[in-house]
Amino acid sequence: MAGAASARAGLRSALWLPLFDSLADPMAVARLAAGAEEARWHGLFVWDHLSWRVPVREVADPWITLAAAAKATERPRLGPIGHATGPPPARQGRQGNRHPG
């Protein structure tokens, strides 16, 4: 973990973006990333969800979007933001979100 902590030490400001509706266009996010780099932001992270509930209408693929942002920038750290929410509802049963093992 020491390596991860030292890697985050230089990260002072970052954008955290949900990739839906107005941000569902990878090229729009790439332009935003380039502007953030120009403004001296240190990172850009995108939500890695591929499906959303209504009223969300459009969703971008996080990996395609990160590739577009990487092509448009040189220095910012880029990556996905994952959220652990437990097992799918069909597996919860009486145990709730506990691990089945």
C-alpha cells in the first residue's frame, strides 16, 4: 500500500465524471480533460457504470472515454471509479449484501 499512497501524493485536484447524458460523448470528455490539463488539474476519473436507471438516456463506455482522454492529454492521471455494491439482488436472499462464503 505504500506505493499506492505515494502515487496519490501528487494528486491534488481531479475531476470525477459520470458518463451519462451530456457527458456520454467520449470526445466531449476528451476536450474537457484537455481543458482540465491546461488549467493544471492533476487527474480525471470516470464512473465505470455501464447501465443507469431512468431518466438517464445515453451512457458512454468508460474505457473508450479514458482512451480518448489519454489521447487528448499528456500529464493528468486517468482512471475508472468503481463502486462495490454487493452481489446482484437475485443473490442477496436473507443474507443481504454479505458474501455467500
